[in-house]
Amino acid sequence: MIKYSIRGENLEVTEAIRDYVVSKLEKIEKY
């Protein structure tokens, strides 16, 4: 796990990770 000292960046990264996970789940659902 990567630690972020700035909360602002942490929130942005969290959103990016969420989109990444969602896209992965969608690919899994296709199969």
C-alpha cells in the first residue's frame, strides 16, 4: 500500500482506483 500525506491527492487517487476496479469488474462480468 502506498501512503499519501496529502488528503487531496489521496481522494483523487481513491477515485482513480475505484474507476480502475469498476472497469476490471465489468470485464469479469462479461466472461
